[in-house]
Amino acid sequence: MKPGKGAVFFIAVLLLVSTILASGCTDSGSEGGDSREVKSGDTVQVDYTGKLENGTVFDTSREDVAKQEGMYVEGREYAPLTFVAGSGQVIQGFDEGVIGMKVGEEKTIEIPPEEAYGEYNEAGILVIPIEELNITNRSELPQAGQTFTDMYGRPFKITAVNDTHITIDTNHPLAGKTLIFDIKLVSIE
């Protein structure tokens, strides 16, 4: 008995569908596939290079860029940044910038100070009398240009030292600056 044209067509379609399913060439929406977009709550990995408006690179996850820019640090692990999108683990503008991206997508985002490290605040400049520091040996005085962290991990910089006072700047080093990031979404977990 010869199979009819309808049966041959049915078997061909069945083989085609099973081949597609077995190869994984389907997109199950938010469960996988190249069309999945980052949404709040997704754990993502991104490669990035952060620059100031004048083009100066201040940070990168890429070793080749660090070496090219003369900012390579021996022993630092250059790897994609992993964070949970929308969780506040990174600055607001960066957090919002990855939402909607797809794996492999690259883009440049410009982040104003209010979505980065805030505006520069003159009230963050503090002048402290040396006598309040309880330093008995003048050689223990910090020098202008030195950077320290407070007990909460926030950086501050010594901007001036004279015979009677020390001036410190508690603003983040990137406060008041527009930041530009070239980012590439490496993965969505």
C-alpha cells in the first residue's frame, strides 16, 4: 500500500517541527532566546568603559582598554560587571540604561550628575582645625592630594593643609560630572 500525498506531507512537517524543537531554534519569550530583553530583577553581566565628556576614561571592565588608556592595574580582575538590574547596586543612570537591552547589544549612554554621583556640593568642603585631630607629631599630618575613606567606605580627599587647618572634600570624585558609558550586554541570567 502506497502512502498518499497527504501522509507524506504530514510526515515531512512532523520531521521539520521535531528538528526545529531538537535544535533549540525556538524563542520562548522571557525564558530564553536572543530576543529576550533585560527587565528589572534580571541578573546581568555587562562590559563597560566609563568616560568623562572630554573623553578621559575613568574606569573599564576591559583589560585591553585599560592598557590602551594607560590605566591598567596589575592584579585587578578585568571582567564583566555583574549586578541585578533595577536593584540600585549601580548608579541610577547605568541601572536604567541596561533595561531593554538584548544579549550582544552595545550602546552608549550619557548619564547626568543627578543620575550618577550627584551635583558637586560646596557644603562637602570641610575645614578642620589640626588641634581637633589629636595629632602629636606633625609628621603624621596628611598631605594635600591624599585620599582616604571614612568608616562608611565613602572617599574623601585632603585638598589643603596649613599650620592650623586641614581642608577635606567629601564629594565623590565624579560628583558634578556627566558620565558617558559604552556598554555591551554580555548575558542575562
